[in-house]
Amino acid sequence: MDSDHGVKGKCGAEASRRPDAGAPLDLEELREKLRQKRGPELWRSLDELAGTPEFEDMLHREFPRHASEWPEGVSRRSFLQLASASLALAGLTGCTRQPVEKIVPYVKKPEQIIPGKPLFYATALTQAGYATGVLAESHMGRPTKIEGNPDHPASLGATDIFAQAAVLTLYDPARSQSISHAGRAATWDTFTAELSKTLLAQQALGGVGIRLLTGTVTSLTLADQIQQLRTRFPQLRWHRWEPAGGRQAFVASMRAFGRPVETRYDFAKADVVLAIDSDALTQGPGSVRYQRDFAARRRVRANQPEQPVSRVYCVESQPTNTSTVADHRLQLAPADVEAFVLALAQALGVAGGAPATLPQKAADWLPAVARDLQAAPGRSLVLGDEYCSPAVQILIHGINQRLGNVGATVLYTEPVEVDPVDHLVSITELVRDMNAGRVEVLLMAGVNPVYDAPADLGFAAALDKVPLRIHHGLYDDETSAHCHWHIPAAHELESWGDARSFDGTVSIIQPLIEPLFEGKSLYEVLALLANQPDATGYDIVRQHWQRLLPGDFEGAWSKALHDGLLPNTQMPPVGVAVAGGAVQQAAAEVASSVQQARAQQGRVTLYFRPDPTIWDGRYASNVWLQELPKPMTKLVWDNALVIGPATAGRLGLGHEEPVEVTFKDRKLRAAAWIQPGVADGVAVLTLGYGRDRAGDRVSGQGFNAYALRTSDALWTAPGIEIRGLGGRYLFASTQNHHTLQSGIQEVSKDGRISDDSEMRVASEEAQKRHLIRVGTLQEMRQDPEFVQKHREKPETDMTMFPPYDYKSNGKHAWGMAIDLNVCTGCSSCVVACQAENNIPVVGKEQVTRGREMHWLRIDRYFHGDLEEPTIHNQPVPCMHCENAPCEVVCPVAATAHSDEGLNDMVYNRCVGTRYCSNNCPYKVRRFNFLRFSERESPLYRMLYNPDVTVRMRGVMEKCTYCVQRIEQAKIESKVDSQPIPPNRLQTACQQACPTQAIAFGDINDEQWEVTRWKADKLNYGLLEELNTRPRTTYLAKVLNKNEAIEKLAPAEAERTEHGHS
Amino acid sequence: MATLDDASYSPAAKPYKPPVVAPGHTPATVTDKISSVVLQRTPKWWYVAFGVSFFLLMIFMMAVTKLFLTGVGIWGINQPAGWGFDIINFVWWIGIGHAGTLISAILLLLRQEWRTSINRFAEAMTLFAVACAGMYPVLHTGRPWLAYWLLPYPNTMGLWPQFRSPLIWDVFAVSTYATVSLMFWYVGLVPDLATLRDRSKHKLAKIAYGIPAMGWRGSVKHWHNYEVAYLLLAGLSTPLVLSVHTVVSFDFAIGIIPGWHATIFPPYFVAGAVYAGFAMVLTLALPLRAAFGLHDFITQRHLQNMAKVMLATGLIVVYGYAMEIFFAWYSGNHYEAFMAMNRVLGPYKYHWMTLILCNAIVPQLLWIRKIRNSPFWLFFVSMFINVGMWLERYIIIPVSLHRDFLPSSWGMYRGTIWDWATFIGTIGLFLSLLFLFVRLLPMISIFEMRTLVPDAKGGTNLGGETTEMPR
């Protein structure tokens, strides 16, 4: 045992040795310096350190030291070599399992496993505590892909990006792989031995010094376990901290209803939606379901022009995915947004008080919106989610109640969170108790408060006063660095559990694979506290449900596992009403807040928001999500201080200019990103970046918003100062990165983006080229052909050769159509494509060189004024052109047309001349400029989809329409001697899409949905005037405009394409 | 030579032209003068010049090693600009390679006897330029070890190249051109190799020159066969001068990218190639003429004529630029119009302005006789054209690609240090070969020069001293 321990310790030390010991100053060293300090001294010393030239240098470097020291062009490779080398070292002696590679036939064939055929297991994945039901695809025991569970109400078959990326987290080499004690590898047994000593001592005291800190918990089993723990330790306290959780919604609910309630929306019933600074469609627990319901009301077809369509208004300070699908977008400064809500409440008679004053445009808008809402009582929906102040949320509750929406489009239910508390209060109390020395044992599970607790609490300093600190998590992170013990957590795909979704539906989480490392689930760790060190997660969860499920337990249990949910566990609505006094008080609060804000001329408010791809930082190590372009900025691997052109012009800030942000004496170095559509007076900084212990790939990337985020400013920090530092920070963006050119002043003093900036040129060109065809419902009803008039469509007989007749040759003709009206730009399709097709990640440096590999991208275009634009999304996969320009120019016939109309790419034949990519007008081809695919890492090898070739360097690749799925379906149909059932075969992007914006299938067969879409008059081909005859086509965007608003200011009303032509 | 019996050839019958050989030379002095360059001791400056070239060649070796180990990602190419320095340099070198064949073949057929003193040299330059150019199609592929798949060869897979691709046409065009140029050059060298064989004193040199001289004895039959072969090869080369760059221009003209898809490309590219080729001939010939004291053979007349060819082809190129912009407007095609605007006013506007300066404005100096007569000024103008023609390909290739149809995919292109290393490295290869050539082979055709000596007009002393028929 002892010698074993010794070996492991050595191995751990080897693995963690840095390649560049002795460099002037790097994060590691800085951390070390800081680690030697304690208490309040720590922060002071941070300031001191911040003054040193080395620190300045570190801040100014484009890339973290580890990245920039590799020679040009190969940094990612070198990194992966190092990563896999360190992984190999870590796995060499240390860790319990050695991969035994022997080929042995099954003696007893496991049931259901047929080599080469995947199995799907229903389970659930949680995001900040809330579950989404998924089907996990397993190849020979390896989970490789996540699909939505069609039976689960939070999924209905679709997923968000986080669920899609979960498999990568499972195989992430940066995951902590061993229990560690004071940074050295240790064993579960030593941990249990030491812990039980402390626990025995605590037991005598009733557990008064034992504290738990978790994020949002919806698991009933966990709740039960904690309850049971309390029988052993009656004084035990359970604290909660979810950095991007629904804290303000909780406060609003307490004040409005006197009790915590969960707010749930039913978009399917909403005719008129007004979203106030809300991105409910793509953020938050129910977003996948909301998108589906929303889309159901937004499917416009020229062939059915009279079908009713919902109308969406967005009033916001910064662009959201929701506003990209809205009919009207009103861009207001933060104070004006609040004033707008107040004025609306007053107009609807919800609140009284002095009438709120509004800017002219908003004042013109308001009556039109109010009339529209009033005309749809019980069928309207006003959204204001977590980021609105509690007072504004109370007003919105009041408005919805007045409009009769409660019980129809707005449902109030019991909270899904177990034992809901105010997380801010909860963590503040914990810090207070730690400082007071009342905490003896602290178990932190699945949280990283040293990194993400409010900055003013001084969490790290308080934590260091706790005698026994235990961290349980997937990663060895900032918090575990402050802990005595770090217990690696088992991933959700490795462990048993349960969780509830946004509507309360319970799912059992079942593992697909044994823990890859020494991971333990929280259930097992809590069982240890309850003195059951040998209890397995399976027993704990199963026994819990055995008590809860009446009747035939075995049957119910297997059915729950099979279906992925327990039926009838939805939270029923509760009857609550907004207290009138609360509304009046909220109105007064909003009025004074507005007044206060307006009193300070030129004030800039900082918005903290969860990052669209890495959320609160928990996905920082997930490179798929890091390299997923953020929907609005298209930034990857970084966050930025996002400001509008007006603010930038006023403050004289340049695009990508490093800045210093000051909020109440707290300073943060960041870099500015000028984004059209952000109102004057607001800056947005997303959470989750600036990590210093998130693995080599991401540590030091971006800017740590938590350094400014204090407990009184969780989402909104009013009155920040921004000081430009000059120079340029290199951001990696996948679209129109080069807005800044030498010698061009990109934003003028009055906030106008320069005429020759790429952003403006690109935006104007996109409109002139009719890439996104937009019209209004009124236009469409007058002239269903209006979409087709934009561009000449070449005749198909302009060739000497007769077109190939797929139909009479008995062939399928695969095609795709994308409904732009419902694409929210959520990007699930992009990650799904990446997971399905083994698409490599290239790293920030390669993205700055324009070498990202995504087969499917979402183009974002600004229409109209760049200062106040309408934003459109356009997913662009391969068009599989009938006259493919890539095919004729390939010298070796490596890309050729299949007899089903697919534009096939033969990797083995490709020599890599890149002519095809040059000649592709859609630029959907992707080239392996370097060896991007990680072929050696044993972990990534487990991740790969065995049905898809892993491409080597020097080879071109692109969207295949998921040809492996097509072939699978054809094989099955051949085996069954049945034609492929229509609409069953789905591409990965289509399957993941929450709004079902993508249809795919045989366009020769009218039974397929896609054929009906393509027959519609809204259907158009991108760049079809080039006579490429794309197989992928788009359904034009048709907006349901409110004529009252359209008439207001025709000059200002957004200029749709139609208006141009 | 065919020109010898031509009765119409008489300097007196035409207005005065500067002579193509300085007065005072006899066939013997011509032979002495030219062969002595090869047979004398190596001058010191040659070691220096070759050393520098060889150093550059080593940079090339390093860049290529790095390229093979790491991949084309070391270059600046990206999405959307899948081609950059690789194809720019390919087209640039191929263009330079045009002058040689043009001078040798077309001027031969047109009986421009002034070509004689520069043709050997220009042909060598062609070969070396084509060698440099031919490297790029292989190097630029993502998997260069499979580049032979572009060749039509029988294989077990039963696969042929895809004959609709202009890259395959390139393979045929360039390889044919390289082969014919090599043969043309070699056939032209045979009598001179025999001269060197006979004149060299060292035994090894005699053997080294003797083997490629293929037993040339200067018999009438030899001369007859030689004349026929040379004329045939000239006839073969002539269409190649036009076809190679036409085919190279198809690499772009066949594509659908605005800025590529233009019918004007073939003539425009051929003119550009001749333009670039003559500029490079001058760039190399002027210093060598000074270094070896060959003013008697490369005379003012040669400089004048080359300058005139440059001026003429340069004007065709400028016409091409003008037409590209005119058609962008006249076609009414929005993408073309944007492309033209973007070239002139977009992020690469300085590249475009420099191009216009180099290729359109500076060469207008050649209208002035004094400049045409001044080696310094000609060198000056030629250098501008060399740079300008490189920039032209830069404008055509990455600048057309960087902003094509979908604004979402726009990007920027910039060469990396490895792009430059590869480019400079091929210059090193070119210069190394060139210095070896001037050191080891007669850079001016000895026997042809002899025919230009006024003394030779009688046609009696055809063979000169070393190629006399055995008695």
C-alpha cells in the first residue's frame, strides 16, 4: 500500500511539471506567490503584483505563455503532444486502470451488443442543476454522441449546446484523474480514514461545524441523503451557490408572491410575445422546449398564407438570440428599458405613480405594443428573466397577471430546486461563518466559489480558515487549489443519479461507462458522510426510488430507465397572485432607479451575463464550446468587454483595444469589442473566462468578470469607468474579424462605424446580395412570389447535357431546407455536427488565421443601420450543388457527385490542392492545414464516432449530409426490404435543432417534410444566380410586423431586403 | 543557320541599326572571348555570388523540410484564401520562364538575328524558372507525397486524373514546356559543347564536355541534322509559348470567383509572361554583361529591342487591367463590380497602387530612347516590373479570394515567414543554377555568334577552327 502510494505521488508530480519552469512570470508562478499569502493580505498582494512589469507583460501577451512559446503554426500540435504526454505519464503507473489491449472473443455475448451497431440509452444531463432528457449513443460501451430524448418535455428530441458537448467533457484529458491531498495523489481509503476521524469528532457536536456547499440541486435522492445526514449531524448546514442561477427571480418571487415559485412559459399559446432584456429562447433551463413551442407558432408558408403567426417584440440593451427572430427590436439604454416596463405597467393600469418618461422612439412604440398585448388577453406573454432587477420582474409578473396570461402562457409552479434558498444569502452566511471560525469541515461539491463567488465576499481568504476543506468536482480548479482534499467527480455519463427538468419531470441518470478515472458521484461522497463508505451510486439512487415508487417497482424502474423519465412528475401549477403592494413598491423602486441612472450623464452600466458557450465557467475546459462562435460576436476562446459603437465613439475606444474597467475600486483589464446592436451606455462582459486553473488550453484566456462582480451587482454594475489603454488585443472571431485595418479610424466620435471597416462593408454587401431574403407577412399575402423576385434564377436547360434523372433511375435525391424564420442561432447544430463528424478543434491561434473546421456554421448578418441593426442568422452547411463548382476543378476526382446527388468527398483520394475550396462560392469546405485531428490521445480515440473517418493533415473535408446516417438507413431499409420511412432519417444538425429549422430527406418523395418545404414559394437558393443549383435551400424570413410601429417612422423602420430591391 | 543564305539580309539595305556584334571581331575572337569565360580560372566574385545563392538554396531546403514535416499550415493560407504565395510564385516563375522560349523560338522563326546573343542565356533562365515553378504545384499540395496522382498513369485502382480540372491541364502544359525547352536548349548547346571539349585542356573537362557533345564533329551531315532538329523544336516551342500561360490562366479563368472568371485572362497572362520574362532577362543579363565584359555581344541594340518588347507587352497588360475594371462595370454583375472596387479601394489598396506604379507607370519611361539605351535605367525599370508582376499575381490570387461571394466568409491573407523563406529559397535555387550555368557552359551561343561576325557573311568559315570537317 505504502509503496503504491509512493509511486503514485511521484507520478502525480511528474504529470504536473510545467514545461517552461524558469520563465519570467507565468500564471503558475503568480499563483504560487499568491498561495503563500493568506487572508486580506492576499488581495493586497494581488494589487502589488499587478504593478510589476512582469504582470503587465503577462496581461499584454496575446496568448498565455504556454501557447505563445511554441513555434508558429504548430502550437496546438505541440500542446496536444504535451497534453497526451502528460496524460500518458499520469496514466503510466498512477492510475488504477491500464488499458489492456487484447483481442478476445466474447465467451458470453452481452445482450444487445452487435459490434458496429450503436446502442442508445435514455438518461439525463444537467445544466446548473436542471435536467434535460437525452439519449446517449454508445458504441461498444463508449458514449460518443448525445441526442435529445423525444419523450422528454425539456427536450422533445432536441438539445442545447451543453448537452451536445457533454461527451467531450467526459473524455476531457484536463479532468482531474486522481484523488489528491494537498496537491499530491492520494487514495479513497486514506480520504475515508481521515474524514471519518473528523466526522466522529463532529458527531459528538451534532455536526455543528459541518457545511455543504453545492450548486442548484434538483435531485430528490440527494435531498433525501442530505436529510438523512441531518439525522446524524442535526446541526449540519447546506449552502448553495449557483453563480448564474436564478437568484433575482427568486427574490422577485418572494416579494411578489411571498413564496418561491418557478415561472414557466408556454410559447405555444402566446400570440404576442414581448421580451424585456431576455434571452429566454436560448438561455435557461427550459430554453430547448421554449424554442420548439415558439417555432410552432412561427412557421410561415406562402402556400398557407393565412395561417396565424405569433408576433415577437424585443426591448433590450444588447442583442440576444431571441431578438434575431423577433419582428420588432427596440434598442434602449438600460435605464430606458426599465422605464419602458414601468410605462407599460402604467399603460396597462398595473402600476401607478408619475408617468415614466421615455425616449421618443420608445414612447412611440409603447402604445402600439400595449394595444397589441391587450388585444390578446391570455394569449400574450411578457418575458423578463433573471437579468431584470427584482422590481422589474415584479412589474412583469403584474403585467402578465393583468393580461390574464397567468395559467395560460405563464405558469407558476412549485420550485424545481430542492429546498430553494437565496443563493447570495446562503453563500454570504457561509463566508461569515468561515471567517468566524464556525466551520470545521467544508465539502464543496460541483462548485468553484474561489473563482466565481462575489468578489466582495473574499471567499478564498475565508475558506483558508476552515480546518478541513474538501472539494468534489470534475476538475482540479481554483477552489481545489485551496482545499486539502480534492475528490474527482464522476461525470453524469459515468454515474447514477436523478434530476428534474424545468417543468419538474424527474429523470433517472444512468451511467454508460465505468468512471474513466477515480471519479465518485456526489451521492457516494454524501454516503461517506453518512458513514456508508461502500454504498454505490446505483444502490443509493435505486433504494431511494424504491421507497418512492409504489406498486411494481421493478417494472416502474425499468420503464423509467427505458423512457428516460418518470411519468407524471411535472410540477402542477400553484395558485398565486401578485400582491398589489409589491407592485406599487416595485414601481416606485423602478422609478427611482431610472431617475438615479438618468441623473448621471454618460453613465455606462456593465452587464454580467453567463457566457453563451461556456456558461459560468464550468465548461471552460470543453474545447468544443470554447471554439463554438458566440452567436452575436462570433468570438471564440475569449470573452470581451462588448460595447456599442456609440459608447465606443463617446469614450474614444477602439475595436479590440485593451481597456481597464473600474467598478467601485475594483479594476479589471479587458479588451473592448465593438458590437452593432449594443445600446449606448451599456457594456457586456460574460462570465467564465480569465480562469487560472482550467487546464493549459484555457487558463488565462479572456477576462475574469467575477473580479468585478460583487454581491450587490450580480448582473448589473451601474456606473463603471472604462479607460482605453491603447494597443490591440488579438481576438479570434470567425466572422468579419478584420474590422480594424491599418489607418482606419473604425468608430467616429459620434458613434458611427467607419465606412471601410469590414463590418460595414460586409453588412452592406450582404444586403445587396440578398443572402437573407426577408419580407413581411403583409407583403407575402399580397404577393406570394415576392421572394423569387430578388434574383435571377438560371434556367436548368442551359446545358448541353440532360440533367441526371434521379427519380427514373430509382435513386434517392437528398436535399435540405432551412427555415430562416425560426433559426435562433443557438448553435446546437454546430456542436452536434462536430460531435457526429469527428470535427477537430484547432485552437485560438489557428482561428485567428481563419482555419476553423466547423462543417456547419451560422452566419450572422446585420441589416439596416449598424448602430441599431436587425440581426439575422443563416446556418450554412454544404449546399451539395447539382452543378458543383468544386467538382470540376479537383484534379484527382476526390470530390465527386454521387448518384443520389450528394457532393461526396473522398478523403483517401484528396491530395490537398485546395482548388475546390477556392472555387466554392459558399466557402463551406474546410482544410486540414496541419494535423488537427488528435489521433494518438487514448481518450479522444474513445470519443470518435467510429462511422466517420478521422481526417489526416492535408485533406479537404466538408459537410456530407451525415452520409454515414444515410448509409445506415439504406442498409436497414435493405435488410427490412422496406423503403426508408419518410422523415425518420435525420442529419445530426437537424436532430439537435430545438426549433426544427432544418428539414432533410429525399426531395423526390413528397412524403418527406423537406419536399413540402422546397415546394413552398418562400424557398430560395443561396447565390442561386450562379447556377450552382444548391440542394440546400432556405425558406425566406417573413416577419409579422405591427403596422402601427411600421408607420411610425418609415425611415427608421428596419430596411428589409425587399425595401432595397 | 537559315539566316545566312537569306539574300535580303544586309545591313546596308536597311536604315541604320546598331550592330549586334561590336566591330572588330572575327570568328576566332568570338570563340575566344566566349569560351574563355568558361575555361579561365574561376573569378573570385563567382564564389561569393554562388555562395550567397547557395545559402538561399539552403533556406529553401529548410523551408521545404519544415513544410513536409508540419504541413502547409506553416504558410499564411487559410479559408477563404486557399492559395497564396505557393501559386503566386508558381505563376510568377512560369511567367519569367516565357522569355527564353519566346526569344529562342519565335524570334528565330521571325528571323530576328539580334536574338542570338541572348537566346542561350534566356533559354537557361527559362529552364531554371520552370524548375522553380514546377516545384510549387507539388509543394503546395496538402499531401505532397501523393502529388503523383495528378499524373495519368495506369494503376490498380483504375483511377485517372480528373481531366476537367485546369490543374491537370497545367500538369501537361508545364511538363511539356519543360521538356521541349530542355531539348531545345540542349540541342542548341551541342556544337558549343564540342567547342569546349576541343578547347579545354583538362582531361576531366574534356570528358565532361565530350559526353554531352555526343561526338559532334561539325560535319555537313551534323550541321544538316542539327538545323532540321533545331527548326523543328523551334516550331514545337512556338505554340507552347502561347499555350503554357494560357493554360495557367485557366486555373483562374475556369473558376467562378470574381476576379478569376474572366475571358481576357489568356492573352493578358501571355503578355504578362513575356513582359515579366524580358524584365528578368534584363535583370540578369545586365549585371552579367558587366561582370564578364560581354558588351560586344550584348549590345545597345539588344537592350533597345528588349526594352521595346517590354513596353509593348506592358501596354497590353495595362490594357488588361483597364478591361477588368471596365467589364466589372459594364457587365452589371454586382460581384464583379464589388471585386473591382475592393481591389482598388479595399484593404489591399496599397498592393494595387504599388502594382500600378510598377507595371503601368514606371515602364512608361521606356518611351524615352535615352532610358532604353541606359543599362542602369533598364535595370531599374526591370526590377520594378519584376516586383509588379509578382504583385499582379498577388492581386489576382489571394485578393480575389479574400472577399468573394458570402461576406460571412471574408478574411485576410498575409504570407508568413515560411512563405517568404520558400519564395526566397526558390530564388536561391534559380540563382544557384544560373551561376553554375554561366560558369560551366557558354552563356552565349558561340557558333551562332560567329555567324553574325561581318566576316562570316561569305559563309566560308562556317565551322570555325574547332568544328572543321576532318580531312
